Amino acid sequence: MLFKSLEFKNAVGQKVKVVEIPVLGEDNPYKFMIHVRLQTFITSIYGEMQAKKVYSFKEYLKRVLKWRDYQEIYKADQLKNNA
């Protein structure tokens, strides 16, 4: 699975980095949900005055999603013949 990260400055001017954002294909049924959750997460971070420098989107999804949906998004692809 591929991950991306996002860096921006919050309302106070501090640099904030969001890591472990999954890259999903266009045909993935979770793509829209991830997009909306990411917007919500960034909006909540943007307004914080005492923001941390690095946030994990994966940990945020673990808290807010149903476990079944979380596993489907972050499932590890099994390699054939240990290749």
C-alpha cells in the first residue's frame, strides 16, 4: 500500500504534517469516505492553537471508523511465494 503525507501551516502559523494517508484507486469504494474524513481531520487540526507537529491519519481513522472498514482500507497485500 502506498501512503502520502501532507504539510501545511495552521491558523497560528506553525508547520503541521499529516502522515500515513492511504492512496486508494479510483474504483475503491472507500475513496470518497477517506477524502471526507481527511478534510474533517485537517479542519480540526487547522483551528488548534497548541497543535502537535506531526499527526497520523491512520491513528485518527482507527479511532473514528468501524474496525471492519479500517481493516479493509489498511489491509496488507499478501505476497505470493514470499516474493
